[in-house]
Amino acid sequence: MTRDEIKQLRVAVLAGGWSDERDISMDSGRNCMHALEEAGFAHLELMNVADPDFISKISSGSYDVAFLAMHGRYGEDGCIQGLLEILHIPYTFSGVLASALGTNKDAAKEIYRAAGIPVPDGTVVEASAADDPALCHELVERFGLPLFVKPSANGSSFGISRVAAEEELAPAIRLASSEGDNVLVESCIEGTEITVPVIGNKELQALPIIEIAYDAEFYDVQVKYEPGSLHHIMPARLTPEATAMAQEFAKRAHRALGCRDASRCDFIVQKDGMPVLLEINTIPGMTERSLLPDAARAAGIPFSELCTRFVEWALEER
């Protein structure tokens, strides 16, 4: 199928949903819609999957491809991907298994370790750990301070706390478990925070690395969605060796999970130059402030071209 023929297909851009990231997802969806319109796609529809008639519309609308702009639970965790598999609608980005694994931070870490990628020390605890002072003390003794406490299956920095004192651990566990998740408690890795986007289908391309600079304790939700010009540094201030290693680890993580089309890996680069992988994003943000579009532009890929490639790759995979 030629590119001109692809641009005549019916494309459903799926966004919104029920997660903490639903508003960000709608921003991503609108941005992707504008990019595809600019690229010349003729038949586009932006759909909020939380709408009561979504299931009937997507199942009866004769859509040729779904462009996923969903983040967080139900969108990035394999749920919407499973529905589209049942409906035999090709879709952008990773499939059911890679999406589910990428969202489960602890399960993904085991895969990264097996692939030879450094990850922080940590463990998963249940919400009830917040009511167990002995367990909280044991966690501090085991992993030291400061600690990071985060939902084991959530995204966009929602529910994450940096714990600097033992008495802060129980409230942090309660916050992280408020969405019903188990909680990941990890040692704090010090160094330079970077993100490495990877795009491609059969051949992977690591895009320019972005360094994240901020004055807050960590890259939290408020900082993350401020204008990228305030926090994104390209090229990242790394040695050539650290740059090459981070890009290789990002591609290795992408392959190890079985990701498709795009991913974005977040690392801390330690003083010795070793990148430590924090997490992978299988549907990176697509807003005007997001990291992947910034990196693509730096690589000479306009956002309209990037979105067009995602649709092409989705069709290639079927």
C-alpha cells in the first residue's frame, strides 16, 4: 500500500479514558489529530474511549487503523490493545504482552536484568505495608535513604514520592497504593536524569537523548507538563561513551519487552557514566510539551511525518 493510499484510510485516534492521565491523553490525541491532518490524512476521528457509545462506535465504524494516544491504566497496559485484537483493527505501538509488561514496573525490571540492563534495587509491597512499622523499618535498612515509592503499574509520575526519612515511608506507600496498585519501593539513584526515545519497526532508531533539568526534588507531574523549553536539554550533557551506552540499553529494553513502533526509556546516569534504567513508556506522551516529539524534531523528523510513520508501521505489523 502506498503512502497516498494509506492517507485515505479511516483512522480512529483513541484518547482519554479513566486513568489519572486522561486529560494528558486527550491533549496527545488532539495533537496527533492535527499532525495527521497536516500530513494529509482524509478520514480521521478523535474518540474518547470513556464515552458510553465508544464500544459500539469502534466495533461498527469500519476503521482501518487505530492510533493510540492513551496513557496509563486501560490504555497503556494492554487493555485497549486486547479489545482491538478481538476486533481485528490494526493499531499503533506495542501489543498486549509488551504493553502489560511495560506497565508493570517490577515485572519489567526482571526482564531488563536478564537483558543485562542495570536497574535500581527495590521490592514490591502491598498497601498494608503502610500499617507495619517493622516492615517499613526493614525497607529503610535494606535499601537506605532516600527511597522512591511509586505505584507498581501507573505512569506520568502520579503517586510517586521521594522519601528522605523513615517516618515519611508509610504515607508514601498509602499515596502510591491509592489507585489499588501494589507499591514499588526502590533505592534512590543519584545522577543525571535522561530519556531516550526509540522508534522503528524492524530497524530501530534511537533518537537524540534529552537531559531533564529541574529544581524540584524529582521530575514530578507539575514539572513534567511545564513547557519543555524549561527542562529539556538537547543534546544531553553526557560523554560519548555514556550516550552510546544509554541508546544501546534503550534499544535493548525495547526489544526485550517486544515493543513496537516507539518507546521511551527513562534513565539516571551515575557519576561513573553508567545509565540505570528506571522505566519504559510504551505510548510516550504526544503533547506539545512531550519528550518524544522534541527528540524527533531534533533528529529532523517533523511531528506530522512521525505520526505518519506510526500508522504505516501499524499496518506493516498485520
